Amino acid sequence: MYIQLKNIQYKKMNNLAAGSQRTGYFYILLAIFLWSSLGVIVRLSAVEIHILIFYSLLVSVILQGSIISQKKYRAEITCLKKLSYPFILGIFLMLNNFTFFYAFQRTTIANAVLTHYTAPILVAFLATAFLGEKLTARLITAIVVASTGLWILLNGFNVIEGQVYGIAAGLLSAVSYAIIIILSRSYAGQFSPVVLSFWANTFIVLMLLPFIRTLPVHAWRSFLVMGIVHSTIAPILYFKGLRTVTANRAAVLGYLEPVSAILFSMLFLNEKPGMYSVFGGVLILFSGYITIKGEG
């Protein structure tokens, strides 16, 4: 009888853990879906990157500040000893944004995205070294399938003379993106998602402030949408998901972002993907299925 009760309790605990992980996957997938619309907003805003980042994050900081003013968050806000964590995260977030956008400017979109999404491969090894996560056969398969799908979707590298700096920036953005995932996973249990996002965004705003000279009023809609959707809702969902989803799996699910981005470009920019994009997208979606299906 005792053994049966223990088995029942064990099954209940497993079911709760599985349910929590499924919720974590949902949060991360929703965050990725929201982030994938960023390219459309950036294209339509017609504003310099540092100005776009600054004002959208300023909107986010004001919104998140109103949320964390509640009593339940005060202990986290006043704990100055932990502020170094979101500060470090903010540095890498800013580095990731600038290098990724710089890559878009100095090389082809395909080269920029392909170099940026070498990040999951880096995460696979960093998570094993620093977080003690297992590098399973399933994850390796998912990375290979997703990388192949991305290569097909973007029709491979096309290195043209003079684009070396752009490709180097894309690789640097991959390194910073991988570090962001590792840091976010490490800090997820020490901060509420909204507090972690608030401090990281605040530090970026402060770092960019000396470089801001104008206020492009015509782009206020872009600032508002990016501030609410891309800089508040999406990161909070992502940080929340990382509480139960490993860094490895979160990184592989990031491959779904280019697929969603193509869908948004079809809807809002009238861009039509070719057969390569469709086939590559199917492979990336399949890699997401492999990732979520279960442990290897």
C-alpha cells in the first residue's frame, strides 16, 4: 500500500512538472512569435536603430515601472546587490541588437540571419559547461534539422567582397545572443520576469541616453508598439518560460523566429516566399516538434 501511494505521488509530481514545462514552451513560443514581427516595425519606422531602441525601451521602462511599483515587487527592486545581474544582461542585449542590425546593413539578410542563428550551437556547449544541461541526441538532431532548414530557407551564404564586416557582426550577434540565453536562464529564478526585464531595459536606456539628440514624433506608433509588445510583453514571457525550459531547448525554438518573420512580411509587406523558403520553413517547424516532443 505504501509503495502504491508513493507511485501515485511520483506520477502526480511528474504530471505537474510536465504541465509546467508545456506552459514554459507556450510562453517561449509566444515570445518568439511576437519578436518575429520586429522586422516589419523596424522597416516601417524609418528611424535610426539607436533612436528606435532608445524610445521603445523608454516606453517599456515607464510601463514596467508602473507594474513593479506594486508592493510585492519592492523587495526585489531594493536589493541593490543583485543589480549587477540585469546590468550585465542589458549590456549583452544592447550588443546583440546593434551587431544584428549592423549585419543587416553591411551584408545580405541571408548572411546576417544565418550567422546570427549559429547561436543555438553555441548555447548547446555553453549550457553543458555552465548550466550542467545534457546535450542529448534529440537536441543535436533538432539543431542539425533546424540549421539545414534555415540554410535552405535563406538559400545559403552569398559572400560578396566588402561584406566581411557584416558577416563578422552577425557572428558577434550570435555570441551575444547565446550569452543572453545562458544569463537569462541563470537569472530566471532570482528575479520576477518583469523586474529582470525592467532593470535590463533601464540600463540600456541609460547607456544610450548620451547619444540621443532628436525625437522623431512621426515614429511614435513604432515606439509604442515596440515598447509594449517587443520590449515588455515578449521578454517577460520569455524569462517566465526559461524558469522551466532549458537553455538548449529555448535556443533551438528560436529557429522558428525567421519562419514567423516571413509570415509577417507576407501579411504586411506583401513579400512572397519561394519554394526554398517553404521547404526550409517546414524543416524548422519539424525541428521545433522534435525539441518539444520530449527528452532524448
